[in-house]
Amino acid sequence: MTRPDGRKANQLRPVKITRNWTMHAEGSVLVEFGNTKVLCTASVTEGVPRWRKGSGLGWLTSEYAMLPRATTTRNDREAVKGKVGGRTHEISRLIGRSLRACIDLKALGENSIVLDCDVLQADGGTRTAAITGAYVALHDAVSWLAAKNALTRKQTVATTLHRSVAAVSVGIIAGEPRLDLCYDEDVAAEVDMNIVCTGTGEFVEVQGTGEDGVFNRDQLNALLDLGIAGCQQLATAQALALATDLKR
Amino acid sequence: MTRPDGRKANQLRPVKITRNWTMHAEGSVLVEFGNTKVLCTASVTEGVPRWRKGSGLGWLTSEYAMLPRATTTRNDREAVKGKVGGRTHEISRLIGRSLRACIDLKALGENSIVLDCDVLQADGGTRTAAITGAYVALHDAVSWLAAKNALTRKQTVATTLHRSVAAVSVGIIAGEPRLDLCYDEDVAAEVDMNIVCTGTGEFVEVQGTGEDGVFNRDQLNALLDLGIAGCQQLATAQALALATDLKR
Amino acid sequence: MTRPDGRKANQLRPVKITRNWTMHAEGSVLVEFGNTKVLCTASVTEGVPRWRKGSGLGWLTSEYAMLPRATTTRNDREAVKGKVGGRTHEISRLIGRSLRACIDLKALGENSIVLDCDVLQADGGTRTAAITGAYVALHDAVSWLAAKNALTRKQTVATTLHRSVAAVSVGIIAGEPRLDLCYDEDVAAEVDMNIVCTGTGEFVEVQGTGEDGVFNRDQLNALLDLGIAGCQQLATAQALALATDLKR
Amino acid sequence: MTRPDGRKANQLRPVKITRNWTMHAEGSVLVEFGNTKVLCTASVTEGVPRWRKGSGLGWLTSEYAMLPRATTTRNDREAVKGKVGGRTHEISRLIGRSLRACIDLKALGENSIVLDCDVLQADGGTRTAAITGAYVALHDAVSWLAAKNALTRKQTVATTLHRSVAAVSVGIIAGEPRLDLCYDEDVAAEVDMNIVCTGTGEFVEVQGTGEDGVFNRDQLNALLDLGIAGCQQLATAQALALATDLKR
Amino acid sequence: MTRPDGRKANQLRPVKITRNWTMHAEGSVLVEFGNTKVLCTASVTEGVPRWRKGSGLGWLTSEYAMLPRATTTRNDREAVKGKVGGRTHEISRLIGRSLRACIDLKALGENSIVLDCDVLQADGGTRTAAITGAYVALHDAVSWLAAKNALTRKQTVATTLHRSVAAVSVGIIAGEPRLDLCYDEDVAAEVDMNIVCTGTGEFVEVQGTGEDGVFNRDQLNALLDLGIAGCQQLATAQALALATDLKR
Amino acid sequence: MTRPDGRKANQLRPVKITRNWTMHAEGSVLVEFGNTKVLCTASVTEGVPRWRKGSGLGWLTSEYAMLPRATTTRNDREAVKGKVGGRTHEISRLIGRSLRACIDLKALGENSIVLDCDVLQADGGTRTAAITGAYVALHDAVSWLAAKNALTRKQTVATTLHRSVAAVSVGIIAGEPRLDLCYDEDVAAEVDMNIVCTGTGEFVEVQGTGEDGVFNRDQLNALLDLGIAGCQQLATAQALALATDLKR
């Protein structure tokens, strides 16, 4: 059985990471996993939420959303509905947790970074693309802070962002474990898993779901193997994207 | 290093499952994992959501909430705030997915079951207690349907609920993998994981998070081992609770 | 004509008041009027609402709610609907006014007590049970403040809570005035009245409604007689419940 | 001790009822109790709420609101705040219940009447003025239905509106029971009571509150006496206002 | 072709401006353009919005709303719907911008004026009537501030309100440009335009719309001519209304 | 005095119109006016709003929004705030009215087109860019309907879209009328105007505002001249963009 786009089971879709994609944000990255396109911006803002004041620590949070026609049929806007849906909440929280795992919040002082991940075009894997792109946007924002000496004393970009983070989806379709599912595979998957790894191959978050089925230890291990390998390739893509200086 | 309540690392807190805890619902279970107490009710309602009409299939969904003073300090009510928070959304969705994994929705016809999981007292592990209790409440609701011949043709309780589901939290505290974390352990955990298993030891959902840290494959495996064993004990507790007939 | 549960017209349902029912709140009471069960917690919080700052006075407020399946059919959650309904607002305000009538808010300094009354199981009279239970929870919270010397100078539990407050419903069914209506009586009542009295038999609040009928002065007097006598018995039950020291 | 406007304790403020005050509604009444001015419109609309469909019965409901600067200081709009407050809910429900007590909803068929009571200027007693004015607006709307033969068979205005309803506030200020409190008296009252009576002197609703105090049976009786007499005068004012035909 | 009320194409409806219409607001004006009646109140409040603090400047804003039965059929309340609609937002913003054009906000110090424009009865042109009436209410509020020496140094009513502002609608019906459209004309108009002018004939805001058609330069010029002349007459009516002292 | 980017007063910024920018929508256009970038998608959906059912007519509406970091500083998401702001409402309505002016809604039958205009990067003129791009997206959606024979009988793309529509901002900065303001000019403008024209130079909508000033007839005429000429150039750009067939 072949994949819709002819890929091998352990093959990522073409990954493209474009920095400086919009002009206002401290970090702005368009990340593409095949036809999935997510704009990730990192905004540095003064101050921290009320519950964190006086701690001396910064804060990092994320908000994920989809444009109404990022999908095959139009979705009503959450702003018009007047509330954020459960899926949006769940993904926003996942992105926030994943990126907080790679940053030393002391280095920010009592300032915040907001990572906005807006899906311009969806074809499966939007949350994992968002995490992968958000890391690069965050890196640019931290570099921006470093360049204006706004990190707390002795901190550098390297000590502030002490790990890189990337994410990929894996799943079992017709019994076969596959890497980086596109939308058609996602809806057909018996098991669906999102894996968030550091650049050195450690886990930051692992979420596996078998809504229309269950999975055993062997299947889990096969999926983890695929996911770790995929994250490794994404880490390389992130490093390449970050290898050049950004002209501002 | 000892646990706050003196348990062994691989030991559950005392589990108590009380059926028929309130009188109106088709299934009503108070589940206790130590000091964590969650009321799980299963409500049978006619009809299905609009997007499912005409499918011939039923639907199952869940809503989780905490009473304002279930916790050490009071939380504002979401009804008063006018919106459901991200954590609530995330947990409600997890419970719904987990329970849908054990039911044949065709057996319901176009009818729905809502599982309300309200935390009366919280001491860590509320979502896993909720899943474990909700399964028993669901079982009673399906029995209620069977008793009034409301399942679609030839279906029985056993074919409708073809698996049991239970859940438990595991985590790493000070380097030690532990089963069924209480609140003080939960806030201290470097890695936090929720494992949802069937009675036969297969995975329904696995969610591991290392917000303040990362975890490697060995640690993940240790946590999975603990979680699978814990779920097995919970499945036994569920079976015992369900072994007697319910007087209505 | 006999009552559904065989009671006499002037007879209360069995009343049960359990203190310390949950472990986190400063006061936590499960109150039962027959099958009606309401959890009343009193939470001490620092500070007062903005409009009261600088007054030197404390504040007391209440929030009432029902679990979705406290009733014979499931009610949608107000948090999910995104707004608090009129009935909920009306009852929350009644409880707050009733309890403010028995407390000297100067004794709290600029601190607040929130009384959360959550109906776990409903069978008529939830608001009157809530008031009756909330008084006991409030007493425990004030005792907690006294024990840590947090009341303003020279104030004691007795001077802070200078009255007790209890409430009961009365109504006319098929021409007969009855005390403490259960749900089936409540929906059949021509006149429905809630009476809130102090332990010494004075009125705090009187609300009589004849939605499907009207009532004359004689009927009103008969209902008031019933209600005062009922509140007197509830005051005794409260005193008994409070007669023992609470182990915390 | 004299009243702010020199009235006797048992004297109403000047009452003015102007029908046809705006041109679009089926009933439109400006009611004035001294400086309190409330616009009451009755709108006939086709259909009934979903829960009442198929009953053959009509429905009557009410919505109360205050213009932002009806009061001495400006109140934020509930539309801008995005939610209806507790006081608004409580009063809207009181008005609706009171007016439903005087109408035979079968006569409407499955149609609804909405009574909108908007306070243009507030000086105490807005809810009682609203009920008193809403009755007249409702009468005009029922006459409008009768004139176009839209009442169900054999029903007339007189059989449809089988009672009149009026309301007045009473209270105890400095120990003295007084009728029809203005704002300054309202805030100073130890006991505050709203009495809704039919034209024949029966009670529809009685609500007495002693937030800053309590009241005994004698005080209650004195207030009821005052209120019944006041409602009687208001019923006369309503009858006079309705004595002339309305030119549409 | 004649107009519904027999007016000439360039003729305003009868204009009536009543000051001091309600008693609490610093400025309170009922403005009538024929059957359109709008209550405009100006409320002086301490402080300015957060984003303006420290600027030394005051702020002026406006909120427009319609009573539910100001119109031929009843509109649901925005408070009950829980959100402000687009039309309401659009008109509130237009009124605010128009009135800010005539006031020196430095004269207020860091204080605010809120102009509430509530439509009591609608027959077309509610927004233009609102602007015209709000100017007079604003003038009374500024006079009130001047009388208590609350304007910043050396400022007078004349220097604070350095221009007057009035507004009128114009439109093309069946090819004919007309001034001050009533509702029936408004819905039939091919082109609809609102013109806001100063008392000296300069433009503050011009909004022309051809939803069911388009318009050319000649038509635009004819509408502007009509609108400027109409505003001139309204400015005279405002001046006359303001010519007498207000007894407070 | 020169413009920030050295343009002449009557010169547009570089205009770029990219069709088929995303893959799911029936029309998808990225429009760029200099640094302002707006994604305009046209979504064909079955059915019409309730108030339009049975009319035989289609409907067209628009929703405008900005990504949180489209601007120099981050704006909170309206979905998170739980309501759509006044500016968003105002612009969404303007876009909808403008595009409805160019379409024959009978041709759609009872179906709808939603034009979503999401600002990816803002530098002034976002609403005029949105209108200009939305027309092209709408054209592609109508072509899509025509290609599948979904327009009602005998209608073609040309008869359905009987006009083109484009829009541009104009304003007066330091006394000089200028075309197509960038953000820095927009905030400095004494008069700000948005002009919506058909391809044949007729007006669809004209909105001129002098919030910090007023403007006279000569200034208005100068702005109109500039705006008409600018729209003419935009109409040419639209025609060029549409000159090629779209590969789907």
C-alpha cells in the first residue's frame, strides 16, 4: 500500500522554514510541512501575567488558530462564536508546554514571549509544524533580545535556549506505522501520535491516541522510533534555517 | 526517599468505587483515588449532535469540571467567568476519547450518552480517576438501556461495551518513577504521564509531558510499565464494583 | 390526601448536616433535606471587591449551582453555555443576602468569605437547604478565623455571627398548606414560599409566589406559621451539628 | 420624622400612566411613580419557545433593563459587558411571573407577548412601577389581538386578562413603615418589601428582605397592610388609564 | 412623486430638542427628527481609559443602542444575546468620532465624557439625530463642568467646544435626492448618505453608500448640497435650544 | 515635503495580486499594497441565513480580521477576548456592502459566498486592499460555480459579476492630499478617506473622516479626484490578474 503522495513510510514531507516572513514580529517564521503552512510569530512583550509578578521570571505562552478557510470546508471564526474551542485550547497548551521546555525563563527577566501559530493552510500535522516553526521564531526573538542586551546578566542565546525542540506526527494506517501524516492519512489512522523531541533525541511530550482502536507496546515502540528519527531530521532543518544571520 | 503517604513507588492509593451514588442518572459513580473524589454520572439523552444526524450511530461525550473549592484555594467558577478554560477543555476531550474507545456506538442507535465528571475533592489524578469511574457509570447506563431493550438489535451489554477502560497517572519525582501521584507529587514531578489502558492491557491513550524537564526512552519505558500494572489493578477494582446487581 | 412520602403537612423531611465533608475549605458541609443534597463550602479569601476597598469592612457573597445531573433530566452546564441563568442568579443573591444578615462584616476586616452551594442531588428545596447548610459552613469558617486570631479586635465567633439563619420552603398543594416541599409537591403547588428565619424566629427574607394562582391573607398566615415552626426545628439541627468540636 | 418629599407614611408618590407613548408596540405605556419613569412595551410575536411547542398554549415573558444614565451615576451597559447581571435577571423574572398570574395563556394560542420594561429615570421602586405599567401595556396588546380576532375562540379581553395586577414597594425606615419608597428611603430602609396584588386585593407575589436587619410578624403585617392599600390605589389608576379607547 | 409625509425634497422633518429631559445626567437631551426620538445623555466620569493615562488629556466616547421595541418589529436585546452587534458598533464609533471633532480634550484634564444615545422610537435617521442631540447634551455637560470650575485653566465652554456639530441623512429615492429620510425612504433609497457638518459648514464625516446601486459625481454633489443645507438648519435649532439657561 | 517611501502624492504603492494563494478555497488571493498583505478567500457554502430563506436569492458576506502580530505591537486575539471589536465589525460590514454592489445575488440561488479577509501584515490601507483583493477572489469563486454549472439559469460570470470593485485610501497630510496612505501617513492624516469605486469610475462607498480636524468642499473634491484615479489603476491591476486562466 502506498501513501497518497508516494512517500515512504518513514519519510517526511518536504520541510521549508522561512524566517523573517513578516516584518513586525521579533521572530516570524513560515513553516511548511508539505501543503501544511503555519505562520509562527514570536512577540516580546513587557511584563508577565499577574500570578507571576515578583518572581523575577519571564513567561512564554502560545496561541494557535486556523484561518477560516485553511481547511477543505470553511470553519466559523472563534472570535465570531465568542469562544475558543476545545481543540484550539488543547493545541495552544501543547505548543506552550513544548517551547517552555527549551528556554530558561530567568533569562527574560519579568518579560514575556507570545508565540502565535496561525495555520494559513492545513493538510495534517498543523500542531507539529507549529512547534517546529515556533522554535525558530523563538530563537530569532531571543537573538533580538540578546542583540539589544535585554537578557539578564551573562545570559546568551545559547544559555537561554539550552535545547532545540521539534515535533512530528506519526500514526498507524492499515496496520503500517507512518511518519508525518497528511490530512487524508490522519483521518484514516487507527492510532495517532504526536512526538515532541529535543535536538538530542530526548522526549519533551508524547501523546498517543487510539480513538478508533487501541495499540500495544510493540506498535507504540515502532511509532516512537519513527517519531524520534523524524524529529532528528527536523532539528537539522531548524539548524540549517538558523545558520544564516537575519537581516532586520 | 519516601512518598508523602508512605506508599511504595508502584502502589496505588486506596481505590473506592461507589455505584448509584446519586439517584437520577442512568449511571452514577463516586470514584475515590485516596483523597481525590470525582462524581461520574452517565446521562442517556435522545438524539445526536447535528453533524451526526442520519448516520445511524450514537454519540458519547464528556464534560469535566471542578467544584470551586475542590482545591486548596478557591477557583472562580467557569460559568461566572463566562468561558470554559483550556485545562477543562483538554481533560473533557481526553475523557470523551478514552470512553469512546470502549463502546460500539452503533448499539445506541441515534442516541447519546453524556459523561459528567465533577471533581468534589482534588488531590492529584482527577482526570485518571474520572476515566476510571466514568467507565463504571457508562456500564450502568448501558445496562439500563439493555434492561429496557433500548439497544439496537442483538446487542448486549457485553457487545456494546467490548472493552473496559481505566487510567492512572505516573511520574518521575526526584528521579524515581512512581505510580498514581497525589497533588504534592504532581507539582514536584519532572515528568508527568497519564496512561489509559483497556482491561487487557492495550493502550487507549498515552500522554507524557516533561514541562520542567525532558525524558529518555528508558524513563518512558519505566513509566509505561508502572502505568500498565496500575491500570490492571484498576480494571480489577472496576470488575469487582460491577460484580453485583444494581438495585434501582 | 397524603404526601408522596407519607409525611404530615407540618413535618420536615429527615435533615442531616455533615460537617467537614470535604477537606480543603475553611467550612465544608453536606446538608440533606430528604433526597436533596447540597454541598456548602465557605472559603476565606483575602481582600474585598473593588467597590468596598478602604471601607474597613469585609464582604460575604454566595454562588449557587447545580451539577448537570442533579436533576431528573440533564441540564446543560452554564459554563458551557457561557452565561449564568436567571434562576441561578436569583438564588445566589438570596443566599448571599440571607447569610449577610447574620454576620458582622466589620469583624472580618477587609477580607471575604465565599459560600459555594453546589447541588449534588435535587428533590425540591435546594435553595432553603443551601441557606441552612451554608450557615453551618460559615460558622466553621468563622471559627477557623477565630482560632488563628484573624478576626478584628475583641471579636469572637459569637459576636461575629450574632444570629443563626435557616430556611425552609412552604406551599399550598390542593388547598393544603405544607412544610418543606419535595420536587413533586413543588411543581404541583398553587403557592410557593421560601422563608428565611433567625434562630429566634425573626424573618430575614420572605418570598411568596402564586404563579399559577393567587393567595389571600389567611393563606399567607398559615404558610408563615408553618415556615417559622420549620425554621425553628432547623435551627435546632444546626445547633446540634455545631455542638461538637471539629477535628481539622 | 418626615419623608424626603413631605409625603405621609401611607401615601403614594404621584402616579401617571401614559398609554400609546411610543408608536410601534402593540402596547406602550410610560408609567411614572414620582421621578421614577419606566417605559413598558408589550410586543406580540408569533410562536412560543421551543420547550412549549405543541402545547397549544401561549407564553408571556418580560425583560427589564435600565438605561445607563437612568441613575445618579452611570452604569456600564450589560450589552457591552456581554452579560445580564443578577439584579436584572431577578427583576425580569419577577415581572414575568407577576404578569403571567393575570393572563389566560390558552387565549393566545401558540403566540407570545414580551413585556419590555426599560427604566428611563430611576428614583426607587422601578420594579413595582414596571409591573404596574406592564399590566396596562399588556391590556392594550390583548385588546389589539381581540380587535383583529386573534384570540382563540370565544375569548375576550375580559376572559383573557381575568385579573389586574399592580405592585408597590414598602419598607421600614427608622422604625416607621412607609409606602412607595423613593431612592433615598430605599437605601436607608431596614426592611424592604415588594408586594404584587390583584385588583381584588389578593397576593400574587410577596418579597420581603431585611438585609441589614430582621423583622417580626407585627412589622410584616404593618407592611402588608400598607402594600395592599397602595396596590388598591394603583389598580384604580390603572382602571382610569384604561377607561378611554386608544386611538391607533 | 411625493414623499410619504408630503415634505419637499430639501425639507427636514420637524426638529425638536428638549434639554434636561432626565434629571441625573450632566447633559440630557431628547432629540426628535419627526417620529425618530433619541435620548442623548452626557455623563462626566473621573479618569480616562488605561491607554490614555498620563497623557493629561481627557476622553470622549459614545454608546448607541435601540430599545427592543423602538422599531416596527421587536429586536432581541444585545445584553441578552451577550454581544454588541456590528451595526451598533459602527454607529457608536461614528457618534464618538463626530463629537470628538468639536471638543478640546485638554480642557477636560484626565476625565471622560460618555455620550449615551438610546433610541426610544425609530423612524429613520437615528444616528444623525443622535449626533445632533448629543452635541447639545455635551454642551450642557461642559457648561456643568465650567460652572464648577472643573475645566483646566483658562478654558471656557466656548474654547472647550470650539465648534458645533450636527448631522443629517440624505439619499436618492427613485432618482430624486432627498434630505432627512424617514424609515420608508431609507429602505427604498438607491444611495444613502450621512453627513456630519460643523456649524460653519465644514465636513466632519461623510459616509455615502450605494449598496443596491452606485452613484456618480453629480449625484454625490447634489447629496452634499442637500446635506450641508440641512446641517445648517440643524445648527440653528441647536443654537436656539441652547439659547436659554438651564435650571438644574 | 516627501512621502516616507518617496512616492509622489498621487502614486499608489506597488500592487501585487496573487491568485490561488492557498489551495482549499474556491477563490484565494493574496493582495499586497506595498507592505500591507491581506489574504482574501472566497468560500462557497450551501444555503443562506435564516432571514433570507425562501427568497430565491443568494447572500454574500465578509469577515475581516488581523493576525495578532500583523501590526507593530501585538494585539490580543478577539477569539480570546470573546468578542469582535468595533473596528473589526465596521470594516467587515464595509467589505460586505462593497462586494454586494457588484454581484447579482439571484445568480447564486439560495447559496452564500463568504469573503474572509485576514491581514497577514499591516502597513495602512488594509480595508481597501481587502476590498480590492476580495473582488478577485470572488471572481474566481464565481468562475468556479460557472464551471460546474451551479449558477442559476442563463447566468454567466459576466452577468453575475456585472461590475468590478476596487478601493483605495486617500488623506490629507500636512495640507497635502495623498493617495494610498501607509501606516505612518495614516496616523498623521488630518483627513482620512476610503473610496470604493467600480471599474467604470462610479462610487460604491465614500467614507471621509476628519477626527482631528474638518475638511471643506475643495479638499473633499481633491481627495475624490485622487481616489477615483487610484481605483482606476487598481481596476487595471485586477483585470490583469484575472486575465489568465486559473489552474486548479
